[in-house]
Amino acid sequence: MTDTACWQAPIAAPCPQHRERALARQARLTKPPGSLGRLEGVAVELAALQASDRPDLDAVAITVFAADHGVCAEGVSAFPQAVTGQMIANFVTGGAAISVLARHLDARLEVVNLGTVAPPPVSDGVVDETIAPGTDNLAVRPAMSPEQLDAALAAGDRAAARAAEAGARLFVGGEMGIGNTTSASAVACALLGKPARSLTGPGTGLDRYGVGRKVAVIERALRRHADPRDPLQALASVGGFEIAALAGAFIGAAARGLVVLVDGFIVTVAALAAVRLRPELRPWLVFSHQSAEPGHVRLLQTLEAEPLLCLDLRLGEGSGAALAVPLLRQACALHNEMATFEDAGVQDRS
């Protein structure tokens, strides 16, 4: 169904030798064993993924994928679709939350437009990967054709390639698209075989009546959807261009040796689809936070993921992942720079 080049490249397994060396180093650092909690395990896994004795996340690439959704015709969003294009402009002109966070992280920020109903008011700084002016209405027909799914996966892979070519060590994927929590919830329901109500929340601020309307729309889509457990079918049937692109980007990033830091609910849906496609991707995914969207905790449990933060975020854009980057960098710094008992002349408890 899809072009194999964009999502079937080999993904290396974490290096067991570097994991063992990192564990041994953690045991000799001047601290009680386990006293730095999960930061110790994070540093060990990063060392194994990077096959390095000194894990390093100084170079960060953030890609925000944007697209519109035909399901907005069903009244599932509190915002008009014109906002998608307007926010693309806000990203590249520096006014969005992720723009601010990227500046403070000295991270490379890229914005990829996969197709909007209203073109963004600026083009400079936007990577144009337009597939169509948004997906079809998933409540009544497949959101995208097989060819459009190919294009979205490939666009994500190209973004990962650009990040790797720029020297990134960590890849963060963000999203923007009015109506995309509806699409993400539908994909999650399809992949998990769960009813719409169990995974559908307010998104950007719907009241309980709006949530009820969104649930009903997703239920219609799931009744139409034929093969609930196939990730490619789920993405094509009820997904979004940006969700599919994120899945392609995560696979492409891991295949190029980039650790992936996963954002909130929508991005985690993309991560679940990507892991269903390529189970060997899972060790390359670090989960940044648990969002306020009610279905996120179910997704994290499914992926056996323990997020680093819980701040009741629900913005998207990759913002929660960006907030977790300093924590990962500090885990690396502690692992790399703390003295061992031998170095410091400190007697350990043995």
C-alpha cells in the first residue's frame, strides 16, 4: 500500500555493551545507588541508543507538521479552520509557544505544511509538502487515499532526513490542525478496539455537549471503518496528514539514529501507529509528558511508557516535549560529568 522507502528502513537495536558500561558507571558515581531516580535510567538508555559512553542531546530538531481536517464540517472544533494557516505563520514568525521554547533550547525549528483550507499568510520558512487542502470528512468517507497516505509518510521521513543531515541527536515532532484531536481519537479507537467515549476529550476546549458531538462523529467513522487493527488502514481511514507524517518521521528518525521525544495525545497516537508498523521503533521513543487529554493515559499504558512530566498540558505543537528537553540534557550531564568514587577519592559504602 505504501512506498517502502519511507518507513521500512532498518532500525538498530540499542547497544547492549554501552548499556552495561553505562550501568557500571552509574554504580560508581558519587551518590547512593538509585538516588537520582529515573534520571539514571534515562541516561543509561540514551547511552545504549547512541552507542556512546557520553550520551549527548545538545543538538535538537523540532518539526511541526500542520494540516486541516474535513471532519471539521461536523462541528467538532471550537476554532475555525482558518486558524491552522494562521498558526503556521505564527510558528515561523516566532510568536507561538513552540517558537519561544525552540529559541530557548537553541533548537532547529521547522514547520511543514501538508495542506490547509486557508493558505498560510506567509511562505518564507515553511516547508511546502501540500498533499491536498486537508483530508476528507472521516465521518462519511476515508480521510485520505492510499496515495495521500504514502505522501504523508514520505513527508515525515524527509523531515527526519533533514534533521539528521543538520546534525540533530534528538527529534521532536509537533502538530497543528484544527479538528485533529477528533482524528487522533478515531485512530486511537481503531488501533485499540475501544469505544469512542473512552478515548475522546475536549481537545482545545469543547464543553460537554461538544465532546458528545465529537464522540458521535467518531462512532460514525468507526462503524464505516472496516479493519480496525491495521495501522495503515486506520491512518488512511480516519487519520490526518500530520498524524501520518509524524509516524513516518519517527520511523525515519530512529532509522537514522535519532532519539525521538514524544509529545502529547495526538503525537502519541502517531507513535502508537508507528510502533504497530515497526515494533523495533519502541526503544527509540522517550515520552515527555502526560497531557490533560483523557485518552492519553490509556495510550501511554498501551505503549508501556512512563512520561517524564505531568503538567496538565493540552497545547500540542510539540510544546510538552520541548519542556522536557532540559531534563534529558541534565540527565546526560550528570552521567557524563559527575565524579566516580575513585576519581573523587570518596569511600563508597562497600
